[in-house]
Amino acid sequence: MAKIPNDYGIDIWSDRNFVIRQGRVCLASGCEPAILDMVNEIRSDGYRGPLLLRFPHLVSKQIAKLYNSFNAARREYAYRGSFRAVFPLKVNQFPRFVKMLIDQGQSYGYGLEAGSKAELIIAMAYNLDNAPITVNGFKDREMISLGFIARKMGHDITLTIEGLGELETMLQMQRESGDPMPNIGIRIRLHTAGIGIWGKSGGINAKFGLTSTELMRAMTMLKEANQVEALSMIHFHIGSQLEDIAPLKRALREAGNIYAELRKMGAQSLRTINLGGGLAVEYAQSASSKSTTYSLQEVANDVVFLLKSICETKGVDEPDIFTESGRFIAASHAVLVAPVLELFSQEYHERALQLKEEGNPPLVSELYDLYRSIHEKNAVEYLHDSLDHMESLLTLFDLGYIDLQDRSNTEVLVHLIIRKALDLTGANLNERDRIQHRIQEKYLVNFSLFQSLPDYWGLGQEFPVMPLDRLDEKPSRAASLWDITCDSDGEIAFKPKRPLFLHDVDLLERNYFLAFFQVGAYQEVLGMRHNLFSHPTEATVTIDDEGYTIHDLMPSASLLDILDDIDYDITDVQKQLKKRIERSALIDEEARQEVLAELYLYLSENGYLKTTRPV
């Protein structure tokens, strides 16, 4: 097989979910359809702007991998405890994802975790009958009451205690009502801390969890209320996106010994250790910047082996193992696709030059000579000379010694020289890289970074990005990406240590789409309405050996819907617009209905751009 000029690290981050076939990104499942075909099919129905594509089979793959890895470890070590898992709804609460998740996890009894009243209602309504529900986070009496209702509905629900006040409320409510008690879990505050951005989730100063002293008091409270048998789980969490499993192993030793001690204190119904989440997802596109150092099977083997060893030493039963990893399950299932609207350097054509018949500044004349005489041997030297000339000419403009026409000629000539230098140094990769790292093409992409990739803006989280086609051609332009918001932070800048190279493309002749991968976790629920851009148009795609099917298409919100979402009275908005049109002296009476109809048409469209160029 011929070597692909630039595979954008697809073998590093994609976990064999995606492949490159005949220069296009394809799903590595079924008939291996190209994502570009799906995009073109959706756009042929008139949808414009960014698209979010969901692939249910990738959710199914991750759930199966999670259960299969832990069950394989249980078999290898003859571990007598079971394995169960739930999905934390905070990672993605959107109904199209949640219903897909429940469907794909049905055969495993895969459950849900809630961290708020609204999330608990989702779990109570949609969770599978044979699947667990866990409830984390701080709780008031109302939220605990919802837990009691869920228990009466028949749900296998565990309320995780974050403080002794919550436990006291639970015990009091049970005494008053006589209702069946939900399972009680206790979040334990470990000494072990995680590492990385979310490392503060663990450690002695962590936000959640009971100290050893509080654990002793909790046991006393349970015994006095005759509710020790309700304690079924202890829970800990040392951080999301764990780059190394050493902290998890230290935490397991701590938690395993706490489990054994609580069992010896009389908590005979305590059967489960909940490891929380934290399994990492690979976002890197180069081997040098990989963020994960372990496999899922390695994690499963270490967890099972350590817990078995501790229990044998302490003489207690091996606990059931419970996990709450969400990013690992959800991230890969969604792909954001956005069209490129402009390449900014393409505005600089030779026809844009307006050289004066006489009186050009000497440095502008020299730039023109450089442009006309540049060749392969002097390309790098002339490029550097042109950049120096540009700095001098811009200074002269600031001081008032050259005019706007001279400045325009300067910008056009320097960009023309850059493009020639890149073409001429194609065989000399070292020189080409030096040029690219200094000069980047700016690609205007039809999406909002704040809406669709908020973790990039807020945390500096990188996401794999690549074009959907032309992957059999070597990309020639060092790229920085600009979104369409009016915020200067809406940019994915070129990074010399993690460079992004894209193709030169005439957008009047063809479309050019960029795909952002691993965006299925957190990005949707954290997406902001910055500039009032709403969620992209989304669709679910199922794949088999015969082809693919696009369904559950949901268009991006219209302008009226967006205004309604932020509590504008849209009837009043339309009334005010109509009133202003009717009293405008610039619109004659015959044209008013036509203008009003045009305006209402725009109000029914989404806020993303159709194009920035005349058609």
C-alpha cells in the first residue's frame, strides 16, 4: 500500500475507528463508507453550516470493550466479585445520545449516574430495568426524596453520601415514611491524589468525600438507626483523563483496605467498590505528544489483582467492581464536520497590485524585483528579505512617509513571494518547514469554537482535526483555523510543536471540509451560545455491510428559536421589526411586504454562514 502523504495521526488517536481509503476518511466498519459522502448527502437537502455526526456502533464498541476487559481479568485471576458500570450523565445529557447509549448497553445492564435533580429524572425515566443508578454530588431533602421514589419504582439505586448531613436526612426520611431505603454509598476521601488538570478530584483536600473520622461516625449513625445493611458501596474518584495508572493503583490500595475495615466493623452488606471514572481518551495526533501510557486491559488486570490480593490478606470477600467512566464511552462516537469558507492569502493576487507608473518607494520596487526574480536557489534568502522589507515599509506607513496604496502593494507582494518560496522549496523539507512555521495560512471555518469545542478554549484541550478528502495529496499550507465568531479567542493557532498542514484549495471550484474528532464527551453540554450560535445540525448514522443510513436529523436552531431560548418574546421581536419596516422612509409601501417576507425567511434560518463569497 502506498504511503499516505499525511495521515494526521489517525493510527494514534482513532483506535481503528477510522481509516483512510483512496484519499478520504472512512469509517472502519461495515462497508467502510466515506464521511464526505454522508456530508454531501445531508447538504444536498439544503443543510448548511457545521454538522455533528453520531455513530452508535462506536458507543457499542466502547461499552463492549469496558465489560470484556474487566470480565477477562476476573476470569484470569478467578475473581469472585462481579463487574458493573454506569455512564455519568454530566458527560453528555443530550437525548439522542442518551437513548442511543441505553440501547447499545442493554445486553450488559449498563446503567446511568446522575449528579443533579434533572439528571436523576432522566435516569428514572430511561434507565434499563436491570441496570443500576448511582447518584453523586451534594443533595438536599428533595433530591434524596427523588431517590426514595426511584427505589419504590423498582430501580436499583444507590445514593452516594458526600457528607454526614445527607446521611442524617436519609435516615430521618426513612424513619418518618417507613419507605424502602435506597442503597447507600459513601464517598471516601483518600490521601491519594490524581495528576493533571483534574488531579484535585482526589487527595485529602478534595471537594468530596468523608474523612476516616467521618466514616467512623457514619458507621455509628447507621448502627443506631439499624440501617447498616443499607450500606452497599464505597466510592472514590481521583480525576478525569488519567494519563498514568500509578495514582489509581495507590488509591485502590487505600480504598481496598478501607473496604476491608468497614466489613470487619459490621458492614456485611458492603459489596461494592466504585472506582469512579478517569479512563483517558487519546487526543494526540503525533507519537511525541501522546497522553495515555496504558491500555484498558492493563487497568482491568491491575484493579482485579490488587483487590483480590488485599481481600485475601484481610480475610474478606472480594467486592464487586463498579466504574463510572464517561469520556471513554462517549468521546469517539461524535464527529464535527465544518466547511472552510475562505483562505485569506488567496485575496492577494498579482492582479491586486496597483504599482505606480513612477514614484513607488524604493523598498516596494525592490519587493517587486524579488518577486520577479525569485528561483529555487535564492527562494529562502528572498523570502527573508521580503519579510524585512515589509517591517520597514509598515514602519514608514505609521510615520506617514508612504501611502495606503504603497502599503497594499507591500502586503500583496510579500504574500506572492511567500507562495512562490513555498512552491520552490518543496523538495527541501527543512527550509520549507522553517518557512511554514513563520508564515501560516488562515482558514476561515464555518463553526463556533465556543459552541462546539469549548474545552479547547477553556482548557487548551487539543482535538484531532483533518480534512475529509485529498489525503492522497501532500498538504502544502501551515494552517491556523479561525471560527466565525467575532472573538479573537475563536482561533486554533498554528503550533510548531504540533503543526497542522492543510491543502491549498480554490473554494470557488470545490468544497473543503475539516473534521474534528473525539468531540462526543462534554463538548455539547458545555457549548456556549457565544454570539448566539446554536448547536450544529446533527444526524445519527448507522452502518452495515451494505451501506449506511442517516436518520434522526435535527437542524440547527433558527434565529427565532435561539432568541426564544434566551427568553426573548419572539412575538414582540417580530412585531417590533414589522413596525420599524412600516415606518421606514427608505422602504416604499409596495416593497414593505417583500422586505418583511425576506426578513421572516432569515429568521427561520440558522445563524451559521452560507458563504462569505459571491456566488
